[in-house]
Amino acid sequence: MVRNILIVALFLLATVGGYSQRERVQNLPEYDYEPYHFGFLLGINDMGFSIKQDYHSLSLNSSYLSTEYLSKDVNSTAILKSVEPVSTTGFSIGIIGNLRLSDHFDLRAIPTLSFGERKLDYYYYETNPTLQTSDTVSWSASIKSTFLEFPLHLKYKGNRINNARPYIFGGGKFVYDLSSDATKRSKALTDDLSNVALNHKDLYGEFGAGFDFYFEWFKMGVEAKMSYGLRDVLFRDNSMYTKGVTRLNSKIFQLSITFE
């Protein structure tokens, strides 16, 4: 079975390699020589967090005893043990502006609106001295985000192969979270929090790769991109939901289709 799979794989590789070397009529032969062009982007994203916890401090009971009663019993106390990030899927739409710098380099600006949701799962060790009971309980914070993004990328394009051209890119972006309630939370702090607040602004570093495909009337691109937040986005409200989290950074993986 393994031998047959290897034979089929080698045959497919040889076929694809021969096809890529075959001369074909090029679509849009002058497209890459235009000084600038525009288009739009549609993407699917996977939003998540990169979290840094103070595990040593989490084990110190005196630092994390709380008066927030998970069991609604006045004699109960809860110790935060760990926080786990959970990523979910969202979508993005954007407008592309591309400036040609040379035969192999372009400068791209892609104002984008991204929608998504992330979660933080909190695990506590709850004790009740009166009843002499203890248990591990969990609580999940759902954080919805609507990002207004302003990325700027330097794009390096490889040599064109018939009607396809590979490329890589890197750069950064400024992000403003329209769904953040950090401002509202700072004006009225309460112990009974329904969710965790994030700061409005963040900066990201980005890199990715993709392929451009040239058709008769337009160019379509398929690309994958990773984005890493550079700032701690957790809004510190001095509650047990922020204690134990030394740093909370955003990270996003996105698959996109572009039309130009």
C-alpha cells in the first residue's frame, strides 16, 4: 500500500511539474507593470490569544483569595488556578491598494474590518470552610471583537510562471477594537463581571505567503497570514479575572482570497 501511494505521489508530482513548464498564453501580460491598482479581500480568520501566566503566584493562596462568590455562598472563597485561551473562527473584508515599487516589490495597504470571538476559560479551586467542602469549578469569558485594521505590507513577488506568481509579504498594522468596553468598565468597576474587557488599541506584526493567479479579466490571489499582537491587551480592573495573567497578546491566523 505504501509503495503504491509513493508511486502515485511521484506520478502526480511529475505531471504537475511538466504542466508548470508547459508554455501557455499569458493573461494580463502588462498587469504587473501598472503603477498602482485596487481590489478587495475576503477572508476567514482564527482569532486567539497568547497568554503568559504567573504560575508561581497562582499557587499562593493568600494572593488570590476572592470575595466573588462563585457558589453564591458568603462563606466560599475561590483561588484562581489557571487561565486557558480558546480560539474561534470569524471573517474579514477589506479594500486593497497596491503600489508598484519595482519588478519584484510592491507596497500594499489593506484597510480591513474583521469580526470574531475569543474565549478565556478560568479554572478555580473553591472552598467552603463552613460546609468543609472543596471543588474545582470553571468559568468562561466570551470576548467578541470587531477590528478596524490598517495594515501596511511590503510584498516580494517571485518570477511569474505562466499565469501564476508566488509571493511573500511582511509588515505591521494598527488595530482598533470597536467592540471593546474598556472605557465603560473603567468608569464603573464592579465585582460581578459578565465578561473580560480588552483595550481598544493594538499593534501587530504580520507575515504571510500566497499565489497570484492571472485570469483574462482580473487577478485572484490566495494567501495565508499570521498576525501577532505586540501589546498586552488585557484591561486591568484589579479583579480575580486579571490576577495571574502577566500578559495577554492577540494572535490571528487568516486565509484570504483577493481580487484585483
